[in-house]
Amino acid sequence: QKEVEQDPGPLSVPEGAIVSLNCTYSNSAFQYFMWYRQYSRKGPELLMYTYSSGNKEDGRFTAQVDKSSKYISLFIRDSQPSDSATYLCAMSGQGAQKLVFGQGTRLTINP
Amino acid sequence: DGGITQSPKYLFRKEGQNVTLSCEQNLNHDAMYWYRQDPGQGLRLIYYSQIVNDFQKGDIAEGYSVSREKKESFPLTVTSAQKNPTAFYLCASREDSFSGNTIYFGEGSWLTVV
């Protein structure tokens, strides 16, 4: 079993829809949770960063962490074609030298 | 501007040749990483370094080598021993490993073996 599981998709939704992207994990030591967005042929860029449980909102993006269920989510409201990309979740524990990444979910927003 | 610079962006190599990918950062970050990404796949860690003159193998180090002689530089050499070197290579850096700081990526280097 992988430490972090993420459905690779592909996921295709119409413009304006609310998108929900998710990751599950097995290591209860994880405390830091990140979402990266990667456009085709580009390096991943940090989208959201959350410590421990709770919600964090930034514009149209909301990150949620439920440590009791070992489940994290990224919501995109009013999705735009420019949101079409691969979204990677990542996480680490306190003092961990490495991040653990999910496989990435490929998302397409159709105009 | 602060950031991570990878070069070259695209590189073609003949079988049996070694090639070195450059990674430079001016973020004053202690830790640096090299990842490999194959089409439709996630990131796989090749090597990482927490401080100058020290580095550790990641999950797929065979056929690769690195050096960390300067804080800002972490070059990756893809040797002829690497069986399937054609891939997208990503360099990343992190302020430190102790406070959960996140990592930041360069724009990547595409290596094609011909």
C-alpha cells in the first residue's frame, strides 16, 4: 500500500463547476500538507500549504485536512479553463527530510 | 528574482553518453532535491541533499550521481548505466527539513536518449 493515494483521473468538468480533488494517506505522523499545480511541460507550483487539521482558503481555492480520517481535499470554485492542469498532493511529518507525493490528478475544465 | 534555474530545458543524448543537468538556486535554501517524472506518472526521488558536501540516495538513485560543492548548486549526472533515462527531471529546494517548510521546483529539464 502506498503512503499516499491519489486518483490519477483524468477528471473532466464544465467551466464554472466546483471541483473536488482528494488524497488519502496512511502515516499518522504527517502534519504538513500541500497542493501543487503542474501545467503541461512545466515544474509544479505550490498552490496551498496547510499545517495540521482544518481549512485554508485562498481565492477560489480551499484546502481541507481531516487528520482523523487521514484525508485531504482541494476544492476549486467557479472553475476556469486555465485551471486545467495536473494537481499533486504532498505531505510530510515534523523534521522529515522528504515529502511524500501523490500520483497527481489530471484535471480538464471544458469551456 | 529568487528562484530555481534548471538548464538545459531540452537535451538529447546518444546511448552510452553521460549527461549533466544543472540546477542553481538563489533562495538560500539548505536542502535540494532531484526528481524524475515519466509521462502520466508521479514524482520519484532520485537524490537529495540537506547540506553542502552531503547527499543521500532517494528511491531510484541507480544510474545517477550528484554533487553538492556549493549551497546554491546541485548538478545531476545521468550516466550510461541508467537503463531508461528519457524523462522529465525536476530540481527542487527547501529552506530546511525541520519546520515542515515546503519545497519549490524549477521548470524542469527534458532529457531524450536517441
